[in-house]
Amino acid sequence: MGISVAMDDFGTGYSSLSTLHAFPFDKIKLDQSFVRRLPNDQAAAAIVRTVLALGDSLGMPVLAEGIETEAQWQFLAREGCAKGQGYLFARPKALAELPEAIAAAARFVRDDAASIEAPATAAA
């Protein structure tokens, strides 16, 4: 059917390990409360690394929420997080502005999380 299920706000509230184990999630969305403390908060960095390793071992991609700075995105990329969302990429837009916003966000696309210095260009 093309439907996937993500566990939102992982690491807070009801998004526990037992819930992750009990339901067939396709993706983990790492809560922004950890991301906003990156890269300087060592405890947040350790939690982010652990969630990324958990996602990897379960075969689930991890999407980081609330990315607002290049430093946060660079940290996440170095640690193997290939997907993110937040104001760094784009603020909410009207529908008419969406094509331009997508084109501008292409600078963040990369083929390999390990090569964060030179983003890949978007294919038409």
C-alpha cells in the first residue's frame, strides 16, 4: 500500500523501547530535545549516538527532528544520520513557494553520510 509508520519523538513520553519492540515501525524520529543540545552537550551526543546505533541494528532509518544549525547537521552526518528535518532546511512555506524551497534544500542532499563536505547536486 506504500504506507510506513514512524515512531515520533523517540526518547520522550510514550516512545519507549518496549513500544518500539511491540509494533512494526519503519522509521525512528529522534526527538528534537536531544538535537537542539548538539554538538556541545556530551549526554545528548551519547543519546543520539545510541539511538543511531539502535536504528542501525534494527534496520530502521533514524530521522533527526528540529535541526536548526549547521553544527547540529554536521554532527548528525558524522555520526551516520542521513535524514533530518528542521528550520535549517526550510521554514514552513505556502504551497506556491514550495518548488523554490525544495530547490534551495537540494544543497543538503548527499549520497553518503560519510562525505558531508560536498553535498550531491539534485537530479532533475
